[in-house]
Amino acid sequence: MSNNLIEKKKNFNFKNLKIFRNGSVHNLLLFSENGKEKLYGFGYNGSKQLGTSQHLNFSDLTEIPYFNDKKIKNIECGQGHNLILLGFIYFLFIYLFIFFLIFF
């Protein structure tokens, strides 16, 4: 699958892993790579909880590029949603990711 919003990674240095959180069937991982933080996810994506605009499941770690320029303080995952704590709170509920892509 090729999509400009999605970049799949196969090789990771898990020494750079800062935060790992899991929901019931999906996971989010925050890595620090070359001084920059990047958010990745994998697992079930039926509610778009991995931050993509598609209902595709991801078996590989997949970058969520929306958060590349943002300083993430904490991550929490639920069954079909995530909470990303920045300087203020973003909610990635079922269809709100598209709202944030447009307005932030």
C-alpha cells in the first residue's frame, strides 16, 4: 500500500522508544529519532484510531505524521480512541482526526 500519509517501517531501534501504549486491539509507540519525536501505531484500525483516514488494519509499525512537529507529553489508548497530551489535549476519536488535519 502506498499513501503519502502513511510510512511503514520495518527496522526500529527500540532503545529510542519513549512511550508504548496499547488499546484493546491497537498500539501507539512514540520514538525519539535523531532528536525528533515520531508517533507510530499498529493493529486494528476499524474506528480510525491509528490516526489514518482509512479503515485499514496495520500489522507493521506505521508512522502517524500529523504529530511529527508536536511535542507529545503522554499517550493513552482506549478501545476505539486515543488521547494524546501536548501543551493542550488532542482527542483522536473515531472520525475527529480529519477535523484536526483540516483545522490545525
